[in-house]
Amino acid sequence: MKRTFVNIGDATIGLANLDRVFEELYNSGKSPDDIDGEEIVDLASFYNYIPPHLVGAYAEALSKEYGKFCRDKEYTTA
């Protein structure tokens, strides 16, 4: 199981299968503008425990990470 490290607030958190979540979203045609951070949190929570009081922080961080993922994908396929 691959872990991706993401800055959430003041902490760096290792999240399992985040690459799989992002790949699923990307392959379904969802751009960073089309998706809400809480939707990413819902998908990521299938593989990871996300504390309820930190959902907003995770949503913000994962939205940014998904934007980077999409930019990297577009750069490598261009």
C-alpha cells in the first residue's frame, strides 16, 4: 500500500492510496474545478481515518494536492 505525504495544517500526514483516489477522479474526467474537497475526503476516508473535526483542513489540502496531480498529469502527457 502506497502512502502519500500531505501537509494538513501544521502536520505532515501519510495517506494510503491517495494516488488511487486521484487517478479515479482524473479518469472520470473531474477537473480540480469540478470537484469539492469534501468529495475527495469522502473517497480518501475509504482507505484512511480522517478525524471529523479536521475534515475542512483535509478538504483544503487534498483539493490542492489534486490540482497538483492534474497539472503533473497534463504536463507528462503533453
